[in-house]
Amino acid sequence: MLLLLRDREPFGRDALAHMLRLAARCTLRSALLAGAFLPVLWTHLPAMPALQGGETAAKTLLALCAAACVLLCVFSGIVARSARPWAKPLSIHATALVLWGGLTSLLSVALLCHYAV
């Protein structure tokens, strides 16, 4: 990406700050979009007769994913609004960790629904 912008954007810390803010804004938009679909997933979970307590586990994992979406919005907002985003490595690493946790919980819900029906 930096090679495509080499004539328009300066290299160095300005380019790094621009790319980090751009990535944070994209993550923020994706988290808001994913959060909008969580209530639909919550209300339309299939019945799981083969797995006792499967619906409770699926709803717990969906709640965990909702918490991950909220934390993604917070951490991405911090990085996106920062003048020097490279000075906030904890927020950047926390964003990656929360994103991994949220996606893992959604994959677990999908596996529960697939194998418990």
C-alpha cells in the first residue's frame, strides 16, 4: 500500500500514523457492522436437541462476541483518534487480541449449531 502512495504520501512516521489510523477506522466499521447482526443471531438460534445446554453455551459465546465488539470499538476509537498511534502499542495489541477472541467465539457458535442439530 505504501508503494502505491509513494508519490502522494510521505514515508516515515507520518505514513505509519496514517496507516494505523486507517486500519483502526476499518476495524471500527467492521465491529459496528458485526455488532448489528448479533441480536439477529441471538434470536434465531436453532433448537439443539442433541446437545443439552447447547443453547445456553451458544448464547454465552454470542454475549462474549458482543463484549468483544464493544472493546473493539473502544480500542479502535483510541487508535483512530490518536495523533501518534504508534505511541499506544497496548491499544493496538489489545485490538488484535480482542478481534481474535471475538472471531473464535463466533466460530465456536457456528460449530455448536452445526453439530448439535
